Amino acid sequence: MLTDIFAYRYKDTPLWDNITEAHSRALIQGFRLVSEDLYPYWVDGSASAANKRKWELFDKKLSTELGTMHLSATHVGTYPYTPQQICENFYMVPLNGLLPDIYIKQRISFLEIAFQEKYKDLKAEEVLVKTPVRVSQAPPPLSGKSFRRETGIRLPGNAEDGKKAYLKSKADLYLNLVDEVNTRFRQAKLELNLHNGLIQRSNDGLTSTNVERPFWNVLSDKMWENVDFDMKTAIDLRDSGSRDPASYAAKALESTIKIISKNRGWDTGHENGAINFLDNLLSAKNGSFISQWEHTIIKNFFSSVRNPLGHGPGTAPMPSLSKQQTDWAIEFCMGWIKNLALRFY
């Protein structure tokens, strides 16, 4: 089973020459968030069977990618370590000659795996869905008795309201932990951002706060999973110095426009490209979802940036963007995707 880890995505991109006290502090704080809040091994004095399986999974996933049987020794003498201790012993080991860049990337990979697992679990439960649950999708109502037995929590009101409140509390806990780990990253100047189960670089604190954070939050809905994938790909390609990251950002923006057009019932069946779907958003018949000037700005981006990158140049010079232009294109698409998606809701 292949696992996409931070250390592999950035293996050819040197990020850290040394480990500062702030780096060490942030890494330890991140592990404590996982061990004490995300997946506590001990619950009410007993080992949690469910969380034990998660720690076994973390060990298996990361050790497999690092090419070892386990992250660290499984026993001391005849005494077996718990799965959490195996992970912790690996995570907390001193540098011991390992390059700082590799050391930090491996531990960031552990945090990513742990938060990604929780993100997947919450997605499966539809806890992070932004859109209202349709009646046909709603789970069967629980009786008050069965809800209390399942959760151990007694909430006032009917059982369905209680369940919604419980699920919201789970989502809020996770999102608060994501906010905290990102704050720790910023304080340590690690220039990283955790979003939707992935840790990627974030070079601009202001952009991260005002654009990236609300952008990734709105994309937690399954509806936007293709948008989420393409934008994450764009960032990975940018950070690794690979070709055409802006084209993937543009694909994410185009998908957003198509999703809105389709879900609002505005598709005509005669659309030939992104501009036709963009026209659907402009149409007065459809309530002018966007204004003419917004239509013009997005259309110009597609024609001036996306199209040259998305088509073969023939004998002409290969089109490319500078690093600054690439950053701008990605942030442009992020901003518009966030704006259009929030209007959709």
C-alpha cells in the first residue's frame, strides 16, 4: 500500500539547513496534539482499542515508506512497547547524524498521516460536509436511548438534534486542532500549512490566513474533491519546481465554475469550454451569479494564462511563468474559487 508522504513530495526540495529550538518545540507540540487530542491511546484508564489500531496504522504506513519494518524497536528486553510508544520513540529520537532536512520532513510526514487519517474518518461520517444534508442522504434517526448508548452523551432535545450537535463537536475539535498546528507552524517559521489532510508549504502568512485557510475549509465538501485535488497538485508542482503548476490551478477554477453551473441547473448541453460555463454564471436568466466585470477578469485569465499553458505551442517557444507569476496565478485561482464557492452556499 503506497502512502503519499510529505518527505517524498519534498525530497528534491531542500527546506531546512538546521533545526532551531522553535522547530523542535513545534514538532513536539504537534505530536502532543496527535497523542493527547487526536488519538489518545489511554481513555479512562484503559487502552482504546480503536485508537490502538490507528497507532498501529501510523507505524505501518510511515515505516513502509521509510523502508523499515517498524518506526523503532518493538520491545525492550521481553517487554513490548505499545504502538504509540513505537511511534513516539521514533519521533522523539535525537538527530544522531541525520540531516536536519530529512529529520524534520520525516516527522512532518508522521503528523500528516495522523491528521489525514482523522480527516478521512470525518469525511466518511460526513461530519465535515458544508452543504445541508438532503433528506435522501440523511442517516436513519437514532432513538434517544441508542444515541446515548453509542456516544455516552445525553443531550437535550430530540435524538436527531443531539446527533447533529455531537457530530458538530467532533468537526469543531478537529478544525480547532488544525488551526492550532498551523499556528504552531507559523510561530516556528516552518512555512507549512495543514489543510484537508495534507501538509504543504505556505510562504505568505497573510495569504495563508486570508485566502488559504477559508479556501481549504470550503473545499472539505465532497462536491469539490476534484478542485481540491488539482489545487493540491498545483502547489506540489510549484514547490518542487515542476512544470505548469498554474495550469492545474486553472483546472481547479474551471471545475468550480462547472460544478456551480451544473448544480444550479444552468447547463444547456451545448457548452464547448470553460468560457461557456462562465457565461452561464453571467446570464441574467440565471440571476447574474457573477457581474460582467468579474466575467471579464476570469475570462482574461483563461485566455491569457490558462490557454497558452494548456495547448501545445508547436514551433513557438514553450510558454512558462516566472515564480512570481506562478504564485500570483495560484493565489488568483484560490481567491476566485473561494469567492464563487461561498456564493454558491
